[in-house]
Amino acid sequence: MENWVKVFEDAQQVRAEIVKGVLTAQDIPAVVLSKKETVYQVFGTYEVHVKREDVLTATNVIKNEISF
């Protein structure tokens, strides 16, 4: 995961999964990482990561095509 960069972060898993789905539909490989604490799932966030070479494209897609 050293060549992967965080491009999106949210406390709600569904939003992270939506972002991942939109990026994947644009042929940008993406993964969702859970940064939630493991016991009660109260604190932390979900992060969407893409490959370093796709950061600019992914950021533009998130900014221009996704709104919550």
C-alpha cells in the first residue's frame, strides 16, 4: 500500500463505498480502508485510496461528479 494515496475520507462507510464505486466505474482502481476502532465502531473514519498516478484524476472525479 505504499504507492496508494488517500483521496477521500468520511465517517460513513456508505459514502466511501459510493466514491469507490464511482472511481471504479471510471477505470480508477480504488480501495476502502476502515480506520474505525474495533470494539464499538464509534471513532474513526473510512478512507478511499487510489494509486499515486491516479490521484489527480480521482480528485477531479470526486470534486466534480459526486455530491452528498
